[in-house]
Amino acid sequence: MKQTLHTRRQFLRTSILGGAVSWTIPAFLERTFFTLDAMAADSLVQNTTGKDGTIFIVLQLAGGNDGLNTLVPFRDDAYFRARPTIAIPGAKTLRLTDDLGLNPQLTGLKALHDEGHLAIVQGVGYPNPNRSHFRSTEIWHTASDSAKTEKYGWMGRYFDACCKGSDPSIGVSIGSQTPQAFAAPEPRGITFAKPEQFRFDLKNASDHDVADDFFRSVNDFESEQMDGASIGMLQGHADGSGNTMDFLQRTSLDAVVSSDKVAEIIKRTQPGASYPSNRLADSLNLVARLIGGGMPTRVYYVAQGGYDTHSNQSGSHERLMKELDTSLASFTADLKAQGNFDRVVLMTFSEFGRRVAENASSGTDHGAAAPLFLIGGKVKPGIYGKAPSLTQLHDGDIIHNVDFRSIYATVLSRWLNAPVEPILKRNFPIMSFI
């Protein structure tokens, strides 16, 4: 075993360094290569990876998804009184129980429910909820209390606790901005919207140009200013968390180590299902190909934007639900065709739900608790959590009955085989959906 690990590491280090070393390589990259070379030589531990272990996928419904028109309480008169124009009649829902039905656009999720591969958790939120997109997203990404500000992300703490010595691509975010969920004292993970965005030209740029251009292209530095950006695409603050040059060096190295691997996988793999034409489907298609191609990634992060439905909600929410559903249907079909469906759990979340009552513009404003979906071959199906009251509210908002960190704790302990307390800062009740 030791000989195998030594040989593998030696080959990895030799191939990276042999392909990179030349008189044109930036000095900071050269120093980083040789530092990690020495670290790899000293370590004989190979962590579980996405090649041989379970895989977790986070799908953020960015902007604040309306949970009541996603999981519809069609037997509750309070629902129809609060929403005279945007409520969905029970006859149109996809019935799950005598009281609840899915949005009529979610036919693929209904099929997964009927197959026993969908868990729905009702009333998910946190104490003292915040209605700011930025702050609530930060709370979800860092698993912090609403009264505290946390610098590092919950997945970043998982990487630090459980993934030392792993490939740089242990975490992959598909998008233009690294989610704060990945932020850590020793950043791990890579971010890109398209595989070709990994690369940068070492031969034709100065050290400063390479560093600056790469940092901006991979992490979408300008988007932090939100110029022309939609809140519906917000994934969280892009935060290197630590010394900027250290983060930049690590990020640049991650790209060098991982770009050839990603490019090779994309080149030799084809989708195992037909995907619709939209951004979310493109992201999930890419994730499926990376999984099928043997990428060692343990955690993937994708997002669908547009859920900030303050006006004329019905049409836009219907479109988003259909886009979500058809994309997930293709993705799960792809994973099944690969034989990888049992190795994957996908979790959806939104930074908050919407108010119970519709507003004067036939939309809904920022709220609090909402339902959350979990999909996978090993998910224990059912509807979890108590149905939230639509009459006993807090300032017009649903009161949560499941802390989102209980879901994180369950995923960590039962799916990723990780300790809960060091990552979430304390223990939370474990649920039974896995």
C-alpha cells in the first residue's frame, strides 16, 4: 500500500512539475509547487474521494424561493385567503398527501418521490431570521447564528477537517463566483463556469498579469461590486479568507493541477441524457460528466438564480420551477445511466422563503422558512418536519421548525462520514432522511 501511494504521489508531483517548470514560470507558482511537492512526499494518507466514495451536491435557488407555491398546502384555507391571485388550486397540484402537493411544473420531482428517491423537509430556517439576501445567504453558507458573523464556510471547514492532502478539486463550484461556503483558512476547491476558464497563459504574461487576470476570471472579482448583477444569481461572497497572495497562489496552483484533468474528462465523456437548454441544465450536465469521468470531487456547488419574485410572480415562478424540474430530471437520468445515482445526494436550498401573504404587485416579499429537497438513490423518501402554521406567524413570516444546520449535520455524519461538532461548532439533531 505504501509503495502504491508513494508511486502515485511521485508520478503526480513529477508530472505537474515536469510540465510546468521553465524559465517563464512565475516565481510564486514555482515556490508553491515545490512546497506542495515536499508536503506530498511526507504524507501517506489518501482520503476518500468522489472516485470511490459518496458525493454531495448543493443546489442554491438564489433569490428566495417561494416555498408555499413549491410545496402547496392546498387544504389550508389560510393559504388561499393570503394569496387571492397567486395561490395554486389543489386540483392543479401534484398530490403527495391529502394536504400537500407539488407545484404542477415539478413532474420530474413527483416521479422521484413516487420512485422513493425524494425527501422533502418542511419549515427549514433558523432562529431570528434575516431578510437580507446577502446576510441570510452568508448565514446559510457559514452555518452561523444570525447574531454572529462567521468568516469561514461550512464546506470549507469540512475540507479543512476531513480533506487535508486531497486533490485540489475536492470541491468544485460551477459559476463565476466562489461561494462563501468554500471559504477556509486553507482554501480548497476550484470555481469555473466553463472548463476552458481554468487556463491561463504562463508563457506570455508577467507574474502580476497572470495573478490578476486569473483571480478575476475564476472568481469574478468585479461581481462583488454587483454592477449590473442580479440578486437572483447571488451565491455568496467571494472570499479567499486569509492572506490574499496565499489564496491567489493556492488558487493558481489548483487550476494548474486540475485543468488538464477536467479538460480530459470533458473531452472523453458525453451526456448520458438529453438536457434542456438553460444555465442550470448546463451546470448539472457538466457535473454529471465530471462524476462519470472519475473526477475526485467530493462536493459540487451549483446555483439557479431569479427567485426574487416581488411582482407578477406566477409566470416567472412557473418558469423557474419548470427549469429546475427538467434540469434535475435530466441530471438524475444521467446519473442512473452511469450507475452513480446511489453515490450522490443533492440538496436544494434558498436563502429564505417568501411572506405568506402576496403583495399588491401580485408577488411575494422576503420571508423566512421554506421547504428543502434532497434527492438521491440512498435518500429515505418522505416528508419530514412539521407542516408550518400559516396563521401563527412572526411578522408575516412562517416560523421555522427545522434548523437548517440539522440537515447539514445529517449530511456530514451520515453521508460524508464527517464529525459534526468541529465543522458546525456544535451538535445539532440528526434527521433520518439518509
